[in-house]
Amino acid sequence: MKILICGKGGSGKSTISALMAKEIAKRENEVLVVDTDESNFGLYKQLGFLQPKDFMESLGGKKALSEKMMKFFRSERREGLKILDEFYIKDIPQELVVGGDGIKLVAIGKIHSFGEGCACPMGALAREFLEKLRTDGEHVIVDTDAGIEHFGRGVEAGCDKIVVVVDPSFESVQLSAKISEMCQKIGKPVFFILNRMDENSSELLELVDKNKVIGILPFDREVFKACLKGVEVPQIPEMEKITDKLLAA
């Protein structure tokens, strides 16, 4: 099963991706976390891992992938941009994977230098990676970049379930409605996790589709401190029921 985590910037997508991966691994399942966010460098720290090399480097790097894409778009006969063949998790080069305790992490690619260009090659590769990846009993957690650009790139096509992290803000509520609408059009089930809730944000539950809410996470000081310091996030009890609901849905 491939589960994609999305939402507005700062809503807690990477944190919840890490927490959910830990919960699924607790059930003696193998988990691959796929980092498709070209701007955020924190996910590997939240999992307690070393920073992985970019998967894109196995294909010659961003420049080589950009050239392949440009050649495709300039061609008169377009039969589909092919970047990868079908593959399994075990086929990913080991030097591109980090992890342990039932969880592995691979990063599609990051922006490393000023003026290196847009993230379009990473988006195309993320879509292709998820479409061509075949699972053999493993679970895949996909951490995305902020907003909905990944929907425009078609990244969701290769995933089974979409989870929207919603925090107490107008922007987040509006985005959750838009994502829900797009998921309906592409036939993907969508679920909401309400994050950083406290006594002052209870009205958030009245502003979103309650039928899609699979859990509510309160503000957690220990998780906050871990994210601030850039260290592994501790497991929290609320994630157990949320993960159970998501896997059973």
C-alpha cells in the first residue's frame, strides 16, 4: 500500500510521515518512506537517520534528467516520457537508501545550489518512481512538498490513499477542500488528520468534512522540541488508532 501525506507548508506533513512510518513498522511491517519534497531537509532527522543521497543521482543527476525531459518535449512523436522501468524496493541501489528497524528512507532529489533551476525534474521523477514501484507486502509512506503542485505533476497517480494534514488555519481548511475535490476526480480515497489541536482550535472540526477525519493530534511539547532540535521524533499514543483506521479503510 502506498500512502501519500500532503497539506500546506508547516502543517506537520513530515512529522506525521515519520510517526506513521514508526507505527506501521511496530506491526512488523516493512516500510519505505519516500521523500519527494525538494525543499525540506528535515525528514531524515525526524526518523533518526543519516541524510540519504538523492535518488536522482542514480540517473545522472538533475542536468541529465532535465535534458531527457527537454528532448522528449521537443520531439514530434511523444509516446510517453519513460524514466524508470518497473522495480521493487529491493532493487533500489543500497547506497541510496538509509534506515533500520523496519524503516527505509529514499529521497528523490533536493535543491542544493543557487540558480540550479526549478524542481520540475524531481516532480517528474517522483511521479515515475511511485508509478513504477511495485510492493511485495511492504508499505510506502510518501512525504510531499507543500501545497498542491504535486497534484499538477500527477504524483498521486501511483498512490493508493491520500492523507491531508490540516492545522488550525484558514489556508489549511481551504486546501483540504481543494485536495478532497481533486481526489474525488481521480478516484483516490482521502483522509484528514487534524494536527496541533488545543482548546482554542476546536472549531476546526466544524470547518472540515468530518466524514474524512481519521484522527486528531494535540500539540505535543516533546514532538515540538524534537522538531526544533532536529532529532528523532518520539512516538505518540494517538498515532496508533489513527494508523489502524487508515490501514483498515
